[in-house]
Amino acid sequence: MCRWHLTGGHDTGRMAANDPGTLGAREPAVGRQRQLAPSTHTTLGFTEGSMPLQNKLLTPDGKALYLFSNDLVWGCRYYARQARQAASEYLRLVANMSCVFLGGSYVEARLNELTADVTAVASEPPTPLPFWQVLHGRRRHLEFKDKWDLIASVSKGQLWDPSKEPFQSYDDIVSLRNELVHYKGDYGDMSEPAVARMRGLLQRFKGPGFGYPEASWVTVLLTSEELGDWVSKTVDTFDMTFDFLLSGKEMTDLDRTMYAIRHASQDPFRET
């Protein structure tokens, strides 16, 4: 399983096929390397002359899996930076909102990529292949935390624990994303969110809310200067520790250093 490695390789925190301690560890499949190719598309905010990487896995028969979770991480970082540097409160609101939408989608995308990657290779992983095939087939019907717990339970990893980090903070992000995506629009006290988890966030992140005397909790929260950075750092932490949490392996200082180096070198928004 060439993408999902813990201790090096060519991807950002993915596990290696020949590491016996990794999820579904197996012999590398020929041609299953991460493809880094310049895209023909341009993206707002990229430095002149830079191009986004084409993140994908290839099977020997030419099938490809696009690694959208990488885009979610980079996009979250970008909008956190935009929120921090916003020239107006409304630009900050939009940037924070984008950061929440992207960050709150990361874990599920990464889990779906993992199950797709394992089932695409014919060789048998330590966990029976039918487990991964059934899980991947049911991916549209399972909550992402159920997918996490199923994988962690067979790989000796950490079950999703909302009382511990980074699970706790990520639950907050997903709850905020859901409140915004499924906005209820009820009449009432605009300054007081109905969901207790949102009230907790509002105590931590307070923006000016455009200076309105009775501003909506949505505008107060989303105009906070600190919200985007917190979302991005939480997603970064999850991205760095993802494989370790699922496999139960200990992360070393060297692992953290290698992750930082890979991300710095592959950052599509880096200065050139």
C-alpha cells in the first residue's frame, strides 16, 4: 500500500507498503507512486510561475485515484492565511467560512482514499481484503467516525475519542461546518447559537461582527482573526498524525521533521 506510510517515502504522511506496522501493509504494487506533475489549471493565489501538483495514485492497469484530501489541507492553509491578512471583516468572514468547509471535509476524504487504495491492489493485506472491500462499498452510508473506528479496531489504532485531541477539536470543526452548511434560519436571538458546541466556540473566537449591536453569532464567530488559524492547525495536526493514530504506532521527532520538510517542499502556495 504504497501511499500510506509512516517513516518516509514520497507522499505527505502516507503509509509504506513494506512497513509491517502499517495499516494493510503489503508489498508495493508496481506503478503505485504519487504523481507530481504540473497542472494546466491556474488557481487564484498561486505565485506567478507556480503550478498545483497533480496528486494521484496509479495502478498497473492505468487506473488513477485523485488525492483530494491534499487539496483540502492546502486550501485550508490558504484561507487561514487569507483570513489573517484580510483587508475587511467581510473578506475575513468568507475566508474563515471557506477554511471551515474545507477543513471539516478532510478526514472523511482521507478515509475514503485509504479504503479505495487498499481495495485497488490484488495482494492480500494482513487485515482480510473483504473487510476493506465491504467498508469501501459502504462508504456512502457510514459516518466518517464509524469508518475511523472500524479501521482502528482492526489495526490496533486509537478509536475516535471526542474527549481527546485532535479528535475533540476536529469534532468542533465538523459541528461548525454542519451548522453552516445546514443553516436553519430560525427567528430568535441571533447572538445565541442553539447548539452547545457552538456556544463553546463563540467563547473562544469572537470577532467584531461588523460592529452590529446585536450581531448574529455566525458573523461574530466568522469575523474572528484567530478562527482560521485554529482550524488550519487542527487539520494540519490530523494530517501529520493520521496514519499513526489509525495504526497505533508512536510518532517520533524524526517523523514530525520529515512531515514538515515534505509539506514545505510541496506547498503550492510557497514563495518562489
